[in-house]
Amino acid sequence: MATAAPPLPIAMGKSEIAILPKMANRHGLITGATGTGKTVSLRVLAEQFSSIGVPVFMADVKGDLATLSQPGGDNPKIAERIKDLGLKDFKFEGYPVVLWDVFGEKGHPLRATVSEMGPLLLSRIFSLNDTQSGVLNAIFKIADDNGLLLLDLKDLRSMLQFAGDNANKFKTQYGNISTASVGAIQRNLLVLEEQGGDKFFGEPALDINDLTQTDSKGRGVVNIITADRLMQSPNLYATFLLWLLAELYEQLPEVGDPPKPKLVFFFDEAHLLFEDVPKALEDKIEQVVRLIRSKGVGVYFVTQNPIDIPDTILSQLGNRVQHALRAFTPRDQKAVRVAAETFRANPKLDTMKAILELSVGEALISVLDEKGAPTMVEKAWILPPHSQLGTLTPDEMAKLIKGSVLYGHYEKTVDRESAYEKLKEKTLQLQKEEDVAAAEVKKKKEPQSETEKMIGAAAKSAAHAIGSQLGRQIMRGVLGSIFGKK
């Protein structure tokens, strides 16, 4: 039987407030207005999880989280907080950090294949309407049914062109594939490429197991994706993190209620995930958040207002850190009211009033107790971080990247035979086969149809390309990513 991990102190009120590791996969929420201390709270939680061997994933939207790798000690405000809280034997230290970057500039390249991403999330990235999404689904179904892996954007473009050119031949089995919808998807594909999406899609794709590592001291690795540039494309940022959640859900085994999480996933700027999201997708996100805890994954949303999170998901977030909110507008006032009402009331504390009066670094906190029930809300000071605040220099960042055990693996791109090559070859073959077929029509009363020839040839070439691991069909999970082992 696994030994229970010690409680993780995160704040000091009248007494120490700590998260119980066995309740940490019941998810959490960090909220508050800009400049009230959310990032420091996120940092403190990441440090505490790492210290007990729990790997962490987080997005660095401001460029100031990579210093988790460095010990602190030179910040007068931190020294003052240590003194005010009477923290004895407080030690500064750095933590094991691995840097990732979709664009491959400030971290290991982080890639997915188009097939892994799936049509549902790609439709979100492309902001497609229902009709266009339906066409993209049909095109993926054609590829999936025949084992054609779409590895990068040129594969997707070739598949779009192939399906569009042969739309009439696929209509009976897959429905109408309109030229207008294919054109709209192609145009969105060009926009994505201009945003650097061509660097994100390809191989080697991320191995989820590389996010769940510990160092030689048994501390969980803190995986940080550099997101300052990625945030310039908010839809891509939010959908990318959602894809990662889907991958974790589909790939990790069931573990029930472990003594501590297998991974803690911080979803910063979480409001972007739910902006203009279709109800069908919101329902699936809610399902993943609800079920992923059984895989040992804790999800912590970080955003300004609790009203940024749908109620069905908000109700699942057991561990909460609420920094100060402002009430300048009716929406702000609603956010304060929602934040206050979602806490377990404390008869000794006016929660609504406290939310408006909290100082920087101060928060209202409620965590789950031994039985999984939320504790009464308390006003407390977030503990100071052990790591250095600020940013890394380019040289320090380069040293951190090259010192990683992963360095060299993801940096080398792979362009193996996939749909692009197969469809290009198929196009040339079709020209020759049409001549042969025309001659055979005269000799046979029931010649093989062009559709049968295309599908048969595609299936054979796909089987050659992907081997025996995937088989003939690709199966997809809740959010459309490939189900099971790749």
C-alpha cells in the first residue's frame, strides 16, 4: 500500500492551510484580478507538488515561470513575508524544470500530428461553422477509415484537395463535401500556417509520458510551455491545452484514488477555453474534467473571475484560492457575488466584503478535507515561493534546455511517408488507371467503380505506411483525439 504524502502548506491564516495530496486530483481554481498574486499562488502550488514527486504542467503566459528552476533569496518582499509569517527553517531552492515551446524557440519543440488532434479540436482552431465542421469530420472519416495518417499540414491540405476533387464519389458513403466548405477550411489552414501552426503539427509528436517524469531526487518535473507568443493566437492556445488534456485522458491508465496525483495540470487564462465555445464541446470538456481525476490528473484553472468557468465545471473544483476582485461594473459585482457564494460560509467572515479588501498576496482559501468536503473559507497570506522571481536570461534559458535529458529528441524533425506522399502517388496512378479502366469497360459488363479502386489503393498504401500497430481503422475518443496507444 502506498504511503500517504504529507499535506502541502500553501498559506498561513490563523493557522497553516494545506492541500491534502490525496484530494489534489479533485481539481482546483485560482482566481483574482490582475496584479493580486495569482501567478505567485500558482508558483507556490507547483513547488509544493514537485516537492512530493508530483509532476506539473503549466503555461508561462508572462515569461516569468522558468525561474522556478533557480533558488530565490534576493527579493526584499519575500524576505519580509518570511519574517511576518514567522517561517522558521525556510530554505530557498530551485526545482527540476523542462521548457517546451510550440515554436521550438524557447524550449523543446512540442508537436502533435493532425490525426492526433482530430476534427473536433481542429474545427475549434479554425473557428468553423457547423456545416464546415461536418465536412472536416467527413474528410477525417475518409482518412481514418483507410488508415491514412495525417501527420502535418501538407497531409491535411492534400486530403482536403483529394476529397474535394472526388466529392461526388464519396457522397453516398460520407455525405456532401461541398467545394465552398473545403475552400473555407483551406483558407483557415493558410491562416494557421501564417501563425506558425506548421511548426506545431508534425513529428516527433509529444509522448505524454515525458510530462510525468521525476528527477534523481524524486521531485516531480515542472513542465513549462512558453506561451507568450502562443497567446497571440488565443484560440490556438486554448485548443492546444485542451488537446493535451484529451491526450492525458485517453492515454493514461485508470488509477482510482491515488495517495497523490500522477500529474497536476494548470490551465492559465482559462477564460479563453470557454469563449464562444459550442455547447456540444463544452459538454465534452465537462466530461473530461469529471473523468480525468480517475487517471490521477488534477486540473487547476487559473483566471480572473470565477464566472469565466461554466457552472458544471466550477462545481467540480474543490480546492480554491480567491485573490482580490474589483467591483467597478455590474459584471464585476456579479463575479464577487458568485465567488462568495461558491465558498463554504464562515460565520466569522463576511466573504463578499473580504474579496474586495484583500491585499496583494492575500487570499480567501477553501480546500478539501479528509472526507472530500470543502473547509470553511479562511482569509490567509499565500506562503512565499522558494524559487526565484523574475525572468531567465537567454543564456540561462538555453543552458536549461540543453541540460535536459530530452534535448536532441524533439529537436530533430521527422517527415515519414504519410497521406501527402500517398495521395500524391495516388493522383499519378489514377491518371494511368483511368486509361486502363476505360479499356476494361469495353471488355467487362460490371467493371470496378472508380471509388472502389481509390479506396482499395488508399487502404493498401496506408497499411504499408503505418504498419500493424494501428490496423485499418483509427479509433477516436471523447474529444476526437486518437484513442489508445498510437
